[in-house]
Amino acid sequence: MDKFINFFIQNKTSILISIITFILGMIINGFWNIIKNSINNFIANIFRSKSSYHRALKSNMNLAIKEIQKMSFFDTKPNDVKVKLIENGDPDVDYEGEQIIFKISKNKKISENVKILFKGYAREYILGRIKIYLNNHQKDSSEDYIAKTLCHLARQKRVEEKIHDEINLKARKQEYKKYIDKYSNIRKNGLLFSIFFPEIKRMGKLSPDGYFEEINFEKEFDEFLNFLYDIATKDHGERVNLKYKSDFSKIAIILVASDNTWEKGKAKPYIERIKKLIKNNFTTIYLISGGYKNEYSSKVFREIKKEIKEISSYPKKEIKVSNHNTIRIYKLDVII
């Protein structure tokens, strides 16, 4: 030990120089790697070929489209994809026949372009498939049959599980997962479209004749589907608009809350809300509950019938979504 201490004392200057040199070398090397990577990325961004950028983006978008099309109401073959670079503006989707054109911005990263396009394409594609489905069944007189068919599609859990399994295998899963999760909810919430199928069907069948010639029914139909779609794809905790008001339709949705709400005010909060809706000229009100809340919706409905004379009601409608869960719907029309 003494020898080691003596050696250190005799050579302390050279040892300290060696340590300082080593530390400086590590620092300089680290800075150099950072600078080198920055230079390489800068050069790559300047001299990156269009073809390599196109290939990367096309690959990402094909992956996104594949996932979206799996959750649609119909099986369809993937569309051909073409990528166009634009100098300014936000990414956008366009079509040339069967070919999908993705216009992407040079000023955004590939991942940013993909996310924006994915979100817009998902909405357009899924709503388009729903419209086609509904239009193909306009002549069907059995609304219950159509509702059951939509519910069946909404409850295909094996399909959902398969989609999620495949997502988890993707190398870039985190880039898409939250978007895929959000829009795959359209299957679970296909139930929402079956609940409102009479309203959708009514709008789809009406023609701009007679008293309604000033109303754009195609626009009305699109807006109502978008209204339902927004509800169906809201994340837990997000604010959601439950009122649809247009030139032709004024529809409101009331969701029956938990037992805590019932204990606090019984049916009073619901009655007050309906009175306010009537005052604001809403003509159709849906009272919807699920699971154990069905008990409260029945009590609320009975109190509404006693307290509010300006409404007529339909027999309750129930849709079974699983062995242990049923959705109950009361439709109330305001008597004008």
C-alpha cells in the first residue's frame, strides 16, 4: 500500500494529465458525434432523393390504409397509392379513379404527414362505407333486421382482437396505435348507428320536394352521420356534443348517468334538461342507458311522462350487446 502511495505521489502530475486527457477526449468525442449526426441529418435532408422519401411515405401510408380497411364494414382490396410532394400547406387526400393521391408537405416530417393523412382518410373512408351500407338497405322495410345487422358488425370482437394483435406486431406501432385505437372504436360504436337508424333512414329517403325544397338533404345526411361519428370516436373523458340542430332536424341525446347522480337529484336533473331542450325547439330526444343504469332510465322515463305533457313516446327499444349488457333506448317526440 505504501509503495502504491509513493508511486502516486511521484507520478501525480502525469496521472492527473492522463485523467484530464481521458475526460476531455470523452467530452470532445461526444460533442463530435452530436455534431457529426447533425451534419449527416442536415445533408440527408438537403440531398434526400424524392424517390426514397416517396418510398418511405408510401410504405407508411399503405400500412395505415391496410389497418383502416380492416375495420370498415366491408372487405375491400387496397387502393393504389400515389404520393405528391407539395411546397406549402397541410397534407391532403385526393383521388384519381381508383387511385388514392396523398399530397404531403415538404416542410413536415414523414410521421407528421402520416398522422394527419391517416386521421382524415380514416374519417372519410369509414363514413363512406357506412353511407354505402345504409343506402344499399334503404328499401328494406325491416328496421329491426338492419339494426341487428349493424350491431352484429359492431360486435365482431374476434376481428377487433385480430386487428390489435397485428398492430402489436408492427415495428412502428406507437406511431399509429392511438389513431388505430381511436378509429377502431367505430366497430364497437356501430351500435350508435343502429340506435339512430330510423333517423338516418328518414333523412336518406327524403327528397327535396314540396315543403322541403329549400333543404339540402344530402348535406343534412352527411352532417348527421358526422355528428354520430364524432360521438362514436370520442375518447373517454373528452367533451362530446350530444345535440344535433339543423334546418330540418333538432335531435338531442341524454345519457343516463351513474347511481350517484340518481341519489343526488332523482329524475329532476333529466326533467329540467328536457324542459330546456323543448324551450330551445328540439323536436326529438333520445334517453339512452346501458347495463345497471337501465334501472334508472326506467324510473327517469316514468317521471318524465308524469311531469312533461308536451312529449309523446315510443315503446322502449333494447339492443343486446353481450350476455351481460343491454342498451335501452327511449325515444321522445316533442308535440308541437
